[in-house]
Amino acid sequence: MYLKGVILAAGQGTRMSSITYNGFPKELLPIGNVPTIRFPIEAIKLAGIRNIMIVIAPQSKHGIIDGLQSGKRFDTNICYYVQEKPEKGLTGIGLAILSVKSGIENEDFIVACGDTIICNFSLSNPLNCLKSLVDIHSTVDAIASILVHPIFANPSRFGVVKFKNIKDHGGILYGELDSLIEKPDSKIAGKYKMNGFFYTIAGYYVFKPKIFKYIEQTKPGINNEVQITDSISLALKSGEKVYAVIHGKKLDNKIVPFDYWDVGVPEDYKNANKYLSEKDIDKFLL
């Protein structure tokens, strides 16, 4: 199974405007001495993938090209896909993923959100967090495999999944999904709670190319967004299999989450910056 990497960096970053002043991409906000987008680049690279496509918007993301260039100094080969101004005001992660369709042949591919950081400090390199997701995807016949993060708090700003069951494969916690939903209200979210946790979508996926068919069939939802969760739900209803891998470990028969930050939110950005600066995280990237 040959894989390519896709990093989504075309969002407007409205929630971060108090920090960026809309003057530069949120994906270039520094975490210590490292731009945020380096974290998903490194995670993909550590999964054994060197060819990465970065999806950018035409009007505001030139700084990403100026900063990353060809990717050679990161030991990667980066090319850029421009997500054109959407027709009829449609937006959403689904459309961003669809924009790389021409660059994906008959091969599976990883998708990462450019403002999402995952770490596992029980590993020699805490950024090597995608190997478990790729390993599970390679062993199950699934159209999609999703990395999910366990949380106790209200999951209303996330996509949330519901497992059929959870298995333990050599320390990797994973399972087939029954359903998933985007940004549920508190009443609906309660139905997705399992073992005391909500399992929220962490912004990292592995897809078969067949997912494009379902994205093209997905109707826009709130704010005219074409959500990838809706596309995956369509696939599930059509009989496709979808799996998820938990970003955490089992300890004393309990699940302990690893570290995750959505740096597209000011409070998460502040927390990630403080925590990872103290961990001297840049030594794993330079």
C-alpha cells in the first residue's frame, strides 16, 4: 500500500484573528521555535511518507509557500494545491480534500489538518504518532481510518465517533465504527459516550481514493460546509467499513489520552505553546 500525505491549510483562521490580525496563516504560528505546520509534516514523514500535498487558499496562504518551499530542507517533497474560491459559498474540509483528487492515483493517502498537533511522550520521538493509524489501516478493509482523541469535556466543537467495539492490538486501541457526527449538541453527544469518554476526531485520517465519490455526493450542512464526517457517514450507510484508532493507551484497565491540541483555537494555541516550549520539542524537528 503506497501512501501520499495531504495537509489542509486553506482555512480562513477566523478564530485566530485576534492573534494573527489576519496578516499571516495560522499554520505558521510558532510553537516555541517551530511553525505549527511542521508538526503534521513531521508526523507524516515519520510514518514513512515523503510526498506531501499542501492545500492552500489563493488569497492568504502565500506565506506557507515562502516558508516551506519545496520541502527539501525537511527531507520531504512538497507540492501545493490551491483550493479555489468555492462556488455558491461552499466551504468545509470535504471540499479541501476533494481539491487534491487529481493528485491521487490508485493509492491510499493520509490527511492531516495543518493546525493540529499530536504527541505521545511515551515514545522516543513524541511526534511519531501516525504509525499506529497506518498500521491498522493496512490490516483492515476500510475506506477510512480515523485518529480519535478521548476527552471528558463537551465535544460540541468536534466531530465525534461511536465504536461498535474497541480492541487492543499490541497496545494499539482501535475498532470499527458504528457512526460519527459533526459538532453534536449535548443531547445527541450523550449517545456517543463510551467508557466515560467522547472520542473526538483529531484531524488525522487515512483514506482510500473511493472517498472522493462520497465527498462529491455530500450535501452542505451548517454554514454551507461540506463536512468530511458527513461524507464518511454516507460511506458507512453504503456498506463501507470505517475504523478509528484511539490516540491513547490502556493503563490499569483504563484509557489514558496522549497529547492533542487544536491550534486553530486561541486557548489551545496558548496551552500548546507553553507545554511544548517547556518540553524543548524543537529538538525533535531540527
